Amino acid sequence: MKTVVVRTPNHLGDCLMALPALRSLARFGSEYKISLLAPHWSRPLFEGLTLAEFLPLSGEHLHGWKGVLRQSELLRKFRPAYGIIMPPSFSSTLAILLGGVRFRYGFRTDNRALLLNHGINLPGGKIVHRAALYQILINHFAGRDLLSAPSQLVIGTGSQIEADRLLAPFASASRLVAIAPQAVAASRRWGTDNYRKLALRLISECNCRVVLLGAAAEFDAGKLVADNNSKILNLCGKTDIGSAAAILFRCRLFIGNDSGLAHLAAAVDIPLVVLSGADNPEETSPVSDKKTVIIKNDLSCISCVKNRCPLSGDGFMRCMKDISVDDVFSAAKARGFC
């Protein structure tokens, strides 16, 4: 049996965009034993895959020389014959090479073409969604077009129990909406004041409760949105990936920016409203047929893909400022929430 290691992406949204391609690989045939070299927190995302090994990487071992040394060390213990490298970085490819992987598949980016003996060029002349890029890479490895599989997550029992515990204050609530109140990139922040006003309107007009989700760094933003309102539960920093997925599965709607949580909401198949500005929806928008994207396409700077708005004066952050509470509330209603 041939062994293949897949170096997964480093971020939540990218891991979820890669999941359909990974599922298609797992269905490809029994002649391969698949191992994943992946961020340690991503294990719940891949519970539905049949894996030979899950090789977890801590945050300090995802990038740079520490990452190269640790990843190559892990690989030398298993000696997989084939390697599929999803991140577009030089270091991830070097780690696969130094790990003794004989056949190396990846896109020829970041000056790493010489390290790949089965490299492939990025599609030229058009924007391709990242989920489609991952599928192209997997198809290149398989030597044929594989049927892309749905990205819907398998939520473990432990995650469901933890979600029940965290949602205990809302145990009797039948209508929950999840909001991610803060984006990591400053250019994608709609503002806590806007989210607070939206939450209050949803509670008032839709007879619901609001759950705030995010990392620990977003807790203070969540506190501003909740503002001691008993109908808003701030769970920022209190979930892992599995329990966040289980909580989202219990919600009837997700609202937030194009983020890892938005992709997680899509993966549990709930409706979502995505506020898009600096991101490019054609490339990274969550894969869902229950999605509404609010984007001000009339702006010349839209989808700049910058983490900080480079403009000043009246043009500063217009992609977010021009989105009103009415816009988002109307999108929620159109998704059948109210």
C-alpha cells in the first residue's frame, strides 16, 4: 500500500476550503494510506476522513526554520512515498523534501519549482476559488478528475456535549443567531457598535438570542457588543473548533466577515450573511448555497486584499462603513431568519 502525506493549509478557512478535495482523495481508492500534516487544532475538521496518521503541528512549527525541522523530523519516522503540499510556501515544500518524501506535488509558487518533481502551474488569466485550486492539485496527484465531495463536517460527541454546556444559559431558546463580532484584519472590521445595534434589532424583531463567537482576542469586542444584555451570550475565546462547529449547527443563521468562522458555518450547512470588503469573494468566499454576500462593488478599491485600509479621509474603510445595519438586517430576513 502506498503512503501519501498531505501538508494541509495553516488557517481554519483554508482547511475548510481544502476539505472537499481531501474527501475526494480519501474516496479515491484503498491503495493509499493518507496522513495529514496539519495544525494541532484542526483535528476535529478531519474526523470524517479515514486516516493512517494525524501529525499535529503546534503554532511555532507551522512556519520558518523551526517548522521545517519539526515537519521533516516527523516525516522521516513514517517515510511516506508521496507528498501533496497545499500551502503555497517554500518552507512547507522544503520540509517535505527533507522529510525524505520521494514524489512531491504542489503548485509552482514562491520559487519552489525545483523542489517539486510533480509541480503544476497556477491557472493563468483568471481568478479561481481556493477550494477549486485544492481540487485541481488533488486531481493532478490522482491523474484524473475526482468527484469533489461536500465539505459538511462530522461533529463529534464530545464537541456536542461541550456545546450543550456552553449554551446552557440559552437552553430554552429555540432561535439562535451566531455573530462573529471582530475580524482579525483591521480592514475587515464592521465595528462593535454596528454589531451591537444589529444584535438588538434581531432580538427585538426576530424573537431570538444572539451567540457571539471568536478567538480569545475578540472577547473584549464581544463584551462591547453584549453590553450586559442577558439575551446576548459572549463565547469569544471559550470554544475550540469542535465546540464552535457544534454551536453553529444549533444556530439558524451566521453573520460576520469572510473568516474562518464563516467557513465553519458553511461547513455545518446553516444560512450565512457575509460582510465582504477587503477580501475577494471570488477567491475565498465560504462555499455554500445558503450564503448572502453583502459587498459594495461600486467602490474602486473593493476587494483590495489588504489587512489594513491604505486610504485616508473620506475613503478610509468605506467598504465597511457603507454597509448599514439595515443592509445586514434585510439580508438576514431574506435568508428566512425573521
